[in-house]
Amino acid sequence: MVVEKLRICFLGTGSMGSAVLKGLLAAGHPKELISATTKSESSAQALRAMGVSALSTESSPDANALMAGDADLIVLGVKPYQILDVLQELSGEIGKNAVLISMAAGIQIDSMAKVLPANPNIIRTMPNTPALVGRGVTGVAAASTASKDALDATIELFESVGEVIVIEESKINPLSAVSGSGPAWVYYIIEQWEKVALSQGFSEADAKVLVRQTMSGAMALLEDSNEEPEELRRKVTSPGGTTERIIATLEERNLEGIFAESLRAAVLRAEEIAKS
């Protein structure tokens, strides 16, 4: 399968679906081969203005079946609790070889396969929102029944918006916490870091420059240097200096433990979603 020649349908274009769809457009995928469904008619109109064929369930209750009927790749971008209902809508309406790609946390491949037993190409993915700027990372786990072509097409689709890691399904929930939710980790840290700068008397504008440029500059240095974060940190941390005191304070507060606890909570929530 060559992705640029495939018809790709996005069922649900929330934050994640929109990120991948827009990233795909930015990567040059033909607009006429992209379709989508949305909940509201206003959202569908916005997609049509971008050149994408779109229907809303608000105006067309059977929009999902109508748009996905002739698609080669069907990307499920609805909320986890809606996944199985949407798959039921597709039963008997899509081609047997259509590739079904879920981006929902917690919904297992087996659960989806029970709804569509005639469709072997079911794949779970977990992208993140930097796909919108072509810098995403996506975990991909395929059903044992999925063809190599189906997996390759999925990989190619998400490589158009960033990096792809192929994993076992058992790793999807931890990956979701690390990278799927990862941007929120980063933004939350930036929020708190800027608050600290403000508390030291910096203006809001200056606090943003100090924190955001430091964050982006540090990441650029990490990418360009081919050195590990630990080594780069050591170069900034003079013995007995102020940076050493910062790191010591973070270690005293067990920052690693806080991160680990946060990840465990996210994985537990994904497991709760799957059970419900």
C-alpha cells in the first residue's frame, strides 16, 4: 500500500484527529483522498473550507457509514466510550480489507474485533498532538490478524506527521502516559516554571521568554549534540554551584517518584476505561 494513493477517512476530528488530519494535509496528501466526520455542522464546514470532504452527524446521522464506506484507511478519532458504537455503525458497510486504526486509550483490539469479526486489519495507535507540526510520536500495535500491508500503511500514515514506534499492545497504555499525554506533562512544567519566574518579579512577557526559549533551546541542543541529557546536565552543573542546589532539591522531593506515580495513575485509568 502506498499511502499517498489511499482514501483516508477520519471518523471524529477532535484534538488528536485534527492534529493527524492537518499534519497529513501539511505533508501533501491529496485533499480529494481525505474525508472526515464531525459532531457539529460548523466543524464539518470548516473542514470543507480546507478542501476535505466532510459530513457532520448533526446533519447526517449515518455520516460515519457514508464517509467510511469506500475508505482504505479508517482513523477512529472519537472518544473511547464511542469507539464500539461507531464500529457497530460500520459493520457491513466497509470493505473487508479496510484498515481500522483506533487512537482511543483503553479500548483493546479484542473488543473491537468482536464488533467487526470479518475485518482482520485492526490496529491500535497512540499519537500525540505535536503531529500537528510534523513532530509527533506514535505508538502502533497491530492485531495478530492484520496484514503486513495494513501495518506498513499505518506506519507510513503516521510517519507523515512524525516518528513511529511499533510495539506490543501491552505497551500501549504506558506509551499513552509517556508520549500521548507527554505534551501535557511538558506544558504543565512550563506553566509552573513561568509562575516561579513571575514570583521573582519578572514581567509576564519576560517570564515567557526566559522559560520557553530555555526549553526550546535546551531541546535543540540535545538534538544537535548527540549527547545524553545526563551528560548535558552535568556540563551545566558546576560543583557547589546554584544549579547543583536546584538538582539536589528536585531529588530530595523525589521528582522521579512523582513522575512514576503519575504514569501509574494514567495506566490505571486506561485499564479502567477498558473494563468499562
